[in-house]
Amino acid sequence: MNTEQYLKNIEEETKKVYAVANEARAKGFDPATKVEIPLARSLAEKVVGLILTLYPQIENSGIVERILELEKDHGKLDPMVSFKIAEEVAKQKFCKFSSLLEAIEAGIRVGFAYTTLGVVSSPIEGFTGLELGKTKEGKDYFVASFSGPIRSAGTTASCLALMMIDYLREMFGYAKYDPTPDEVSRYWTENQDYHDRVTNLQYFPTKEEAMFLAQNLPIQIDGDPTEKLEVSNYKNLERMKTNNIRGGMCLIFSEGLAQKAAKGMRLLGKMKDKGLQSTGFDFLGDYIKLHEKRDKGKTDDSPTYINDLVAGRPVFGHPSRSGGFRFRYGRSRSSGFSAVSIHPATMEMTDKFIAIGTQLKIEKPTKGCIVTSCDTVEGPIVKMFNGSVKRVRSVEEANKLYKDVEEIIYLGDILFPFSDVTNRNAVLIRPGYVEEIWGLELREKNPELEKGMDCFNVCFDDAIKISREEGVSLYPLLIPYWTEISKGQFLNFLSWIKNSRTSGNLILPYTRADQEKFAEGKRALELLGFEHDVSIESVIVKKDEAKKLFVNLGIGLDILDKEEFLKNLISPLEKSAKKSFESNLNEGESDGVKILSIVNGFSNFEIRDKAGDFIGARMGRPEKAKLRKLTGSPNVLFSVGNEGGRLRSVQAACEIGKVLGDFPVYWCDFCKNETIFPLCEICGKQCQKRFFCRECKETSEKPCDEHESSQTHYYRSVDVSHYFERAKENLHFTKTQLPLLIKGIRGTSSESHFVERLEKGILRALYNLQVNKDGTIRFDATEMPLVSFKPKEAFVSVEKLREIGYTEDVYGKELVDDNQILELKPHDILLPSSAMSPDGGADKVFMKVANFIDELLVKLYGLKPIYNVKKREDLVGKLGVCMAPHNCAGVVCRIIGFSDTLGMFASPYMHAAIRRDCDGDELAVMLLGDVLLNFSKSFLPGHRGGTQDAPLVLNAKINAGEVDDQILDFELTYEYPLELYRLADKREHSSSVTVYDVREALKEDKDPFVGVGFTHDTDNINEGVVCSNYKMLETMQDKVRHQMELVERIRAADTSETARLVIERHFLKDLRGNLRKFSMQSFRCVGCNEIMRRPLLSGVCSKCKGKIIFTTHEGGIKKYLEPALDLAKKYELSSYIQQSLELTKRHIESVFGRELEKQEALEKWF
Amino acid sequence: MESKEILSYCVDKGLLIDPGLLNLLSETNDLESAKLIIEGLRNHTRQRIITKTLFEQNKEKMSEFFLTLPGKDPKNMERLKIKLGLQIEISKENFSSFPLKKINLRRGEVSLDDDLIKVDFSTSVSNKKIEVGDFVKNLRDRFNQTRKILQDHSELDELVSINKLSRGRKSSIIGIIYSKSVTKNKNILMEVEDLTGRTRVLVNQNRPEIYQQAEDIALDSVVGFSGSGDNEIFFANGIVFPDASISEKKYASNEEYALFIGDVHYGSKLFMGNQFSKFIDYLNGKTGAEEVKKIKYLFIVGDLIAGVGVYPGQNHELVIDDLEAQFQGFAELLGKIRSDIKIIISPGNHDGVRLLEPQPPFDEKYAWPLYNMKNVIITGNPAAVNIAASENFSGFDLLTYHGFSYPFYANNTPSLIKSGLNSPDKIMAYLLKNRHLAPTYSSSQYIPLEEDSLVIKNVPDIFVSGHTHKCAVTSYNNILLISTSSWEGETEFQKRVGNKPDFCKVPMINLKTREIKLLDFE
């Protein structure tokens, strides 16, 4: 099936579900009688769909058509489109607004929505409005307010938004903002406060930068107070409304403007070239000079990934330390877009801390990524407690070995997509010498020979033959890590071999005396990465390994089969090696480089550096796949107030008989009955909306004439058992069929206070499903990319796949076998179906959701079922909706299979469509029918940020040109050019390499969804650790113990540094914080959960006179004390740390008394 | 200094040095001396492996050798000696003039020479599990103590308990504030409780004379209200704070001076050592000032040292990163002060004492050098101290409190926000008015003892605090308020929050005339 047809199919199927949902909703059980989510096919439609939530008049006003026109003139995603459309909306060309200011505000929102692709709620909630301020001369200037949700816009977009606002200011002739010195200082102080006391800013400007920016701002940046904290200085300024920290202002000021000034300036410059008039930000030129000055002075001595260390999450390597992850360019079938691949055995060898989907924080070239598996890269090399060294090739082997491993000498490869390197604008990192480079070099010499072979799988004899005949370097798998040993080790190693003999294998002497004498040589053997076994008095290097060593040293292989001593063969080598070192040629070269060149002198072949750059890393957040549950895990959005009891149970409320709460008010004329639903629950007829006047305290048919305080809901006692009984009758449920516990919510926080029909709750509870705040059921999972898959990996039959359009494999062959590789289509996803998921996997959840929807359609709406799912495979082909956190647009997705992981595999285009990369974020999947039927804006919280995470628009067609521009760098290829490796050796900038990518494809007007490719295949993408040990270990103590045990094993990780950071960043902070909290704590009532900030004189609950208890306990404070002390002692941390801990201990003792009972046994810890 | 340099020196000389000794040497920041020490040890022992143990085995020889070192930084050398296990000799030398017998400095009367100094503070060692009931008891004690004070106020007539309130009758209540809010109509509404019940107290915005007072009421303070109402709502006509005043100023019979300092922060990179030496020289009469001889008391109200681990990353701001060494160094400084001056010291938040108030005196484990000084009296925080008493004079009552709770009031009390921490005297007066050092729950960390020792039970003649690094001397209702300046340079933090610290200012009071002089050593 071609892409066009596929996309059309998706759209048609989507419309079918819309039709059913519209039919159901027309019956009136829901807050609105039609589906509330507009379907958008283009970016323009998405933009309008989003903004019309605020200004209904813009619907069908011609904005969509105008945007399409502008796109033709300026190109898609061009900022010019957003500036122009903003201007035209502000000039009220399409529709009228209540005031000029509102028109400008609307214009900004439309333009801003365009730059953010219409998928985030920043334009409606991040930018919260425009006001006028007065300059000293009494002129009007713009005050633009921002709030927390500005964060999801992204930094560049928010920088552009400021420029857009200023552009409109200038256009409409408003004055520039004229900040007073106090106001300037306030900007700086507030940003600093936010950074230090609230949360780290991505970019924190220097004082000079911040002051300069603030002095020159053409508009005042303001915002709601987002924190309870007040700024530390410059309070009570006349033109600043609040003394509290304004998070939105800080975000856009530091992360948007200060960080992205250069990029914003460049984009603005381009627009100005096209004739745009804007001068307010001209000062940025000088700012950028300041900014660059700062960049130069930056020292990179303690990378953030290490400093942000979290207790229980291990370090896999300190920066660039030998033995960490070896950098390798490539993109497997399940990596790219900020996902990297490592060998499944490496995952297992990290004590299972790294699972598929686990986030890594890395040293370079990016900050974070998630991990997937790929078995064609190198796995770990480990040393056992008995001294033997092994290369670990499989998960099973790693699992068996881990407990006997003394040291992880090399962690193995980290396969890094070139697209990510170039996207971050990074300098190329030098990879080790690997098979794919060898293959490309061979192709240069002999393309015919290369064509016929698999360069990842070349046997020893062939490799030697090819190198000899074609003059290519020695095959990478035959090379050890020459550059990773020292001069002393090398010489001792040679002298050790000199004393060895052959006998089929290479046998090195290892008696007590030898062990001392050749300690360095033994270490060299380990660091070189040769597999060997330690037996009683000798070290045995098996024939296959010994052959590699001999080829490197230029010794004939035939001697191996004989019984001979190597003295005569090695002596000359040793002498020449010593001589080379003494000759002092190439002064300044490292030991490693010298050794490599010496070995090159010995060998008949060119020996390249196997090591390359090592990348430091630590564990970030673990992977995730689970059903989203609100606090209290409600089944239904129906208030049960305090009457629902601790469990918020509908039945408990029924027993009491009433619920006190805010409910909508309707009137059934037929039954003469006041109700809470738009449809009478007794007779099923339409009800009339009623109005309640807060002053008169009465309801009436019309809003109150006298007062202006009429609302469509009011606080009252509602007969919950009545509604529950009716719901039961509607569903024809007997008492025994009812689920035992149906959980509601404490109260509604939406403006309308709409509640769901209880029927929905009963059915959800029946299927054990929990509802989200907007009425949908969501499954959250880590985002993982997938470009192609095998039927066996997706656990779907070939027949079923053919049915849904997968008829050919990537090579154009007909699909017949479940080992063939298929290219994943852009809307398609694999559900995370590992049984390790706390809810039993997404497959089980979605089967339940499908059945719930069917039953709901039949029993409540009186329609036909649409899903009919009986077994798991029935889900294949069904549509869902994908959403990223903080987004407000969903993208239609299609379930085509299942993965045995805890992450959502989807096309990179899908991730880009929801504006996320795969660096550890999670997305939510919902069933399309559920979204269309049960979602309502009326359920959304009324407060700021309420529309975040709600599917306000739906995108049914992914357009590669209308998604996050990170996708433009995504490579479409099966291999990287040799040029990449050559330039990487010289550490050139990534921009000097050209790889065919999406940008190119779009330029050439090619279908970017086809021929995406991959450079490293793998047998099975599900192979590897499924669930991170971090999640399996229950207590923090356990996590830290395992963390430290692992870090001790990893050669590249510094154990005492890790221990220090764990104590400083985690334990000490925790201990002190908790002790502090103890004396300032609030108290909780056992009976009604009321929280009191201090106890009352009466000593009982202020509400119900119940018993009150602590919210911070003594036990919670002491929890980490002993672990921290042990850790500090064991790793001999600095006396400063030890004393800090000791003091904390003494403080705790002075408050709680000395612990008299026996401490936890030490060995339980370390 | 980089330990690398020492290492490379050793490599050059073909020596091996153990990490312990290497660390100690590199801490001196004195490469030349380090080299000499290594060289000396090597020459003396003829060993190639230089270890700390080796050093210790040859201690005698080495301490002789130490005397020959040029040492550009004597202080660091001193520390090195201490760390290398020569500390016993050192401390003997420094404290030889004092008996090594520890003076028991607990509550009660302490007699130094002929003077009697009375000290009172909470010993506050808890050995039982703290329960919710302890918080309640503590709160009730505060209520009872303050109520007694308020009952004496004549403005509170018809005093009744909250459950006895009845509508329409004029009455007064004493209550502790649970919550406070401003209504839509801009009235102030407070939830107030006493031991019998709760009511809401409304202060109408049209009553400017009490509205402003109401704005300043701190949560959890104990306040009296006169007005009318019931246990639903009570309309206030008058607000009465417990308040503190001295009806008649005291004058000592002898001409004696008392001096007040605080926030020395010894051990910090920013410690103003030279200025502090000038101060010591002054005390010892080296500047020739006449009045010096009459100086009899020196109060130090906390933060003598910089401490360790007070905030994350503090080690980068320290010259001495060991608590014991900081106390040692500071004690050495105090030891230079002529011994007839009585030094009364209380802890602050940097001194290695737990932050939960009332704070006990310094931990002897670290502060032993102070405890070894015979002219030093150590108290907890807060503390009541009586000095200069004689047969015909009852002595001056001083209240010392470091001032940890002050930032809270500077940031939250409407009338204090403007001047903030730059006017500590206003905060002190405000707290005197409330008769509590930290009325609002969570404004300082505290330990709920049976008796709330942060209540200002007795009105002092002099109230001294530090913590704000701001010098102030004022009088409030005849009570002398003293806030001490700092001996630590301006920190980044202070710069940012806009606190302008004062440095090296020492208020000196003539107890006979109450004349006050501000000495300046900056």
C-alpha cells in the first residue's frame, strides 16, 4: 500500500469513528451533543482549532485559507507566516474583537500557535494576555504576561513570540517599555531566585546578560505569580503586580530570550530582509556579543550529568573515562531521534539497571537519550573474581556471570545516530575502528568483493586474506585495545609473553612468583580485552584469541599448534619496543598512541585504534508503561464529596444518601424534577438549563435580573443513591453484577462542575479502568522510535499484517515470513505489552477499553458495538490517539502490534508530530472511540494550565513538513558515508558531513516515509532487559546498595566520587530537610484527612475533632542516616563530608535521643 | 595548592608518598614548606616511602625540624602540626595559662573571680519520643504564659473565655491566632482559639486605628481583643499585644563596660582577620584607649565560626573545613584577650549546634577549646544572663538570642517588609511586643519542650541579637536593643537579597551611665 493510500485510509477510518461518536453524543448524555474535538488535516486547521477555544468567532473566518496562502508565499513553518497572520488577525481582517487590545492578543495567539505547530497550549495558557502600561511620559506600552505553560512552547518559539509581540507593538504605534533601574534589578533577582530556589533553568544568564536584556526590553514581560515564594529583593514595585516569583516570566526571559537570542535574531533578520519592519530587538546584536563572551570563558570541568546524580541510579562512566560506553555511529531499527542502542548483554551486565526505554544522561554530544537494544554492536568485556576475562555475547550469559564479575572492563558500544549529533550542532566524536568502517574502506578498494559480503560477519581466515590482498586495515574484531594500556604494562606484557609457551593455546606462566612479576602484563591482557582463563599456575589464551594477538604482533600462526616457547620470537619485539620508547621520538604523544605505532611496526597489517572516544553516562529516569491514574484512582468523574469516605466510593456515598458539592442545575419539565444532568435520568427527556443566583440563593429559568452572580451550578446536597439506582436500571444490572467499589472524585474543579453519567463509572469499574481528568482513559509509556520491524517482534501474524497493508518488506519482497523486515508506517505503533507492566500491559488494558466502549455504546447509548475485540490480535488495525505531556493536540495512531517492552514504539515522525524526541519523555495513548465519546472540555479544571494534556484538536494526517523540525535532520539511509568517519577522526564539526536526510527528501519532493533505513540490524528489538532493576528494588537502601555494587565493578566509574555525590546531593539534603520539616510540619486528621499547619490548642482536628497525627515522622528522618554514614566510611570520603554527616547525626540524636536499640546490622548494608 | 606539584616533586626525588600525608601537606598551600618537610623526613629517616606513620614515628625530631621552617603562612603550619598529631603539645602551649579542668557551665550562678554572673537557658535535651501531644503541650504553655502577661493589661476588661462569649455584650478575649485572611471587603478575618473554643475575629477596614495593628498580627501569636460577639464571630474594637517595657532604667553602681559582638564566622574565606586582631589589640589596651581598662564583659551572640555543611557547597567558601579546627583557631584568638574580661558566648546557626531551638550550648566534642578557657561562659540560645550585680544592685538582665527567626518577620510582617533585615532593631521590638522570639509556627525550627522557652517571660534590660549582620542600637520602652555587626565580608547571597551588612562595629555600653559608644574596627 503506498503512503497516499495509507494516509487516506487512516483518515477514513477516523471519520467512521467520528460518525459513531457523533451519533452517540447526539443522544445528550454528555456535556455537548457532538464530538468536541475538531479534526485537523493541516497545520492551519490545527492552529485555528486550538485558538477558537478562546475566540469562537475565528472559526471559518478565513484564517485557515489565509495561512495556506501565506505558506505558499513564504514556505511552510516560516516565521514570516506567523508574523503576517498575527498582524492580519490583529488588524481584524477576518473577524471583529471587542477591543483593539483583544484583537492584538488574538493575533499573537494565532501567530504563536503557528510557530508551535498548534500542538501545545502555550498560545492559550502560556501567553496569558496583553495589557497596557504607562511610561514615565505617560505613553502606553505593552505588558505581555506569561505563565508556566509557556514551557511547552519550546525556547525558540517563545523567543520568537516576544519578537512577534514587539513587532505588533511597533506596527500599532505603541511606545517602548522604559524599565526603571529597580525594575531591571528585579528581573535579574527574580530569575536568580527562580533558578536557585524553585527549579534549575535550562539556561541561566549571567548578571551582565540579564541586566543588559532587562534594560533594553521593548515590552514589559510580566506574569502570574506561580510560586508561593517571594522574590528576595526589589519588592513592591509600582509597575510589577506581585512580589512573588513569576515562573512564566523567568522561563521566557532566561530560556527563551537570553538563551535563544542568537537564533531568534537570525530568524528575525531573515524576515527583515524580506521587508518586515521591526526595530525593538535591534539591541540583541550587542547582547549576542556579551553572550558569546560568556561561552568562551566557560569551563567544562564538572559535567552536569554527574552533578545531578540521583541516589539509586548508577553512574556508568565518569567523563571520557576508558572503559565507559565506546562511541559508535549508527542507527539501529529502534534508535534515532534521541534514542541510542547498546548491546542487550550490556543491559544485563549493568545489574539490569538499564532496560529498553531507560533514560541515560550522557556526557556528550547530547544531554539525554533513551536506550534500545541492538545485538550487532559490541557487548561488555568483564573480569571474573578468579581473574579470567570474558567477552559477554548474550543476555543469558551476562545474567549467569554478573554475580561473579569483579570488574566490567569495557561496557560495550553505544550506538549513536549521526542525526542527533548534527542536530545538536556538535563537533564530531571520534568512534573506535569498527566493522562498518572496514567495510566502506574495502568498498573503496574493491566494490565487487564488498558487495557480496556481510562486513559485520567475517571469519578470521577471510579477514586476513582480504587485508593481505586488498591492503585494508586489519579487521576490527581482530584488534585489541592497544591505546588503553600504559608503557609499563605494555613492556611487562611483552616480557610475560616472552616467558610463555604454545600448546594449541597460548599458555602464560602464572605461578605465585609470576603473578607478582607480571602483574602489569596481566593487567595489560585484561585491558587489551583478550579473553583468557586463569588456571592453577598459568593463564590460558585460547587459540582463537591467541591468533588475533599473534596477527597483531606479526608472529606466525603455525607456532600455535606446536609446543614451543616464545622467547626467541618475542625478545626482538621487546627490544625494539624499548628502543622506540627510549628514542623519545614523537614527544608529547600518549603512551597509547606510541604503543599503537609500535604494534603497527610489528604487524604485517595496519592496526587501527579500536577505542575511539568513551562516553560518560549515568542512569536517568527509568522506563515506564502504565495506566494513568488520578489521585484516588477514580472510575468516574462524579463528585462523592466527603461522603464517599476515604476511598471516595460511590456506594459509600449512597449509604449516606447524599453528596454535598457543586453540581450543575437542570430542570425536567416532564417529571417536574431538578436534576444534575442535561438529560433527565428518570424519563430520558431533554432538560432545561437553570440558573442559580448567588445573591438571591434561588434557581430560575433565566439569569437573575437584579444581580450579576448567576451561574449554572450551585453547592447543594444531591441525592446520590437516586442517580445510582437510575444508572443501575439503565444498564439493567442486578445488585450482584455491580462492581464492589466504584470510585468517584472528591469534587469537580471545572468551571461548569459537570459530572459524568454514573453508568460510565459502573462500566469502567467493571473493567477495572480508571478515568483521567478529561474523561478519557490513558496509557502512558516511554517514547521509543522504530523505523522497521519484523512480524515476530510485533507478535502479529503475517496474514493480519498483510490485511492492514503491510504487503512488502523493506527490500520490496512480498511478505510471507515473520522474519522479514517491514518499514513502519508513520501513524502505526506497537503497544507495550510486557507482563512486567503494573497493569498487565497495554494490550490487556486496551482490550478492556475496547470492550468498555462497546458495552457503553450498547447499554447507554443504544448503539451497535464498534470494536468487538475478543483476543489480542483483534486490536490490530484499531485507531488510537497519541499525545505528549503538556500538549493539547492529539495525533491519530494505529495499533499494529505489540512489543515485549515497557515503551511505546512509534515512528520518529509520530514523535515529531507530538513535538517530542525520545530522550526520556513519555506519551499517552488513548483509544480513539474513547476520546471522541468521553472527552469533554467541560471536565477540564478551570484554573491555569487546565487545558494542558487535553486533546483540544486531533491531527489525522502526519505531514513530514509540519512536525517538529528536529525530524529534518533525521537520516534516510542504510549506511553512513566514509567521509563521516574520516572527518570524525579529525574531530571536524558535524555540519561538514552530508548524510541524506528528511530535509533533503522534502526538498526533492520525495516521500520521506519510505526508505528510512537503518545502519545496524538486530535480531529482535525486544531482546534485552525489559524492566529496570531500579523499579524492581523496593527500598532506597536496596537501590543504593545495588548502585554502589555496580559502580564498584565498572572500571570507568569513580566509586568514591559517586558515593560523595549520593551523600551530598541526596542523603544529606534529605536528612537535613526532614529534620527541618519535622519541627515545622503540618498535622493530619486520621478521621477526615484535614491538614492543619499546626496543632490546635485543643489537640484534636479542627473539623471533626478526630485524632491528629504527624505528617513527618521520626522514622522518616533517620531512614538514611546509617546508610549514609556507612557509605562515607566505606569509601573514605573527605573529612568534611564525614563531619557534616556526623554533625547531622548528633543533631538528630539531640532531638530524638540516642538510639538505644541495636542498629541495623552493618552487613545488611555494605 | 595542587597535590600534583608535591607528587611530581616526590617523583623527581624518587620518593613515594602516601595519600594521607599528601593531603595534609597540600592543604597548607605552602609548596616550599611541604618540600622541606618531605626532604627533612627523608634525610632524617633515609626512607623512600614517606608516610604519615613514618612521620609519627619521628615526631620529636620533626617538631624540632618544624621550628626551622620559614613558613609563609603560620596559621596553616599551625594547623598542619595539629593534624600531624602534634596538637597536644600545641594546645598545651596555647592554653597553659588556663587550668585544663573544665568549668561546668550550666544553668545557675557562675562565679568568675569575684563576679557573679547568672545564666539561665533551657537545657533542652529530650530523651523520649516526641509525640503530637508534645507539640500541643508546648503550644498550650505558650498560650498560658502569654495570657498571664496579657491579663495584667487594663484595656482588656470583661475578660471571658471564648466559649462564654455571648452576642451583644461587650467583652474581651485572649486568643492564639490560627489563621488570618483578608475578606473581599478588605476586612481582616482571623480564626482565634483559646483553651475553651474558637471564634473568628473581624477587624473592619473602616477602623484605621486598629486595622494597621491587625495587619501586623503574626500567626500563632497570643493577642487580646476587646469588642463584642460570640463564638461564631467577634467584632474587634481594640487589639492588645502583650508588649514589654521597663518602667525605670537601671544604672550599675560601678563603672563597668560591656561589649557586644557576633557573627565572627572564623574559618570562612571572608573572615576579616585583620580587623578582628585590631579589636583584640584594642581590648588589650594596645591602642592606648583609656576606657579599655573598664571593659569587663564581652558578649558573643553566635556564629563564632563558619561551621561545616551549613549550606550545600559551603566547603568552597572555607579556609578551614573542620569544625574542631575552627573552634581551636577561634579559641586561640579569644585566648589573646586579656583574661579579666568575661566572655559570654551563645551559639548561632553556624556553630555546629542543632538548629532546633532552644539550642543547647556548643558540642564539647568540637568546642572543647572554648570550654577550656576559664574566663568564658557558655550558654544556650536563647539565654537570660544577669551581670554586674552587687550588694546594692540587682544587676542587668540581658536576653541573648541569635536571631534565626528574624528573616521570616522581615519578609512577612507588613510594617517590617520595607526595611527588612536592614533594620533588625525593628524586628526585635516587634518580637518584644509579642513577647515571643518566634511567634509564628515554622518561623524558626524548634523542639516542642514542655515549656516554651522562646516566650520572653521576663522583660530584659538589654536585648542582644546577631544573625542579620547589621549593627543597630536603639531603645524600646526603656529596653536597650542591640544588634551586632559582622566580621565576615559581604557574601554573594547578601548581595543578591539586598542586605547591606555592617562590619566590625562594636557597641560598648557604660553600665553605670548607660552611655553608649560605637567602636569601629573596619
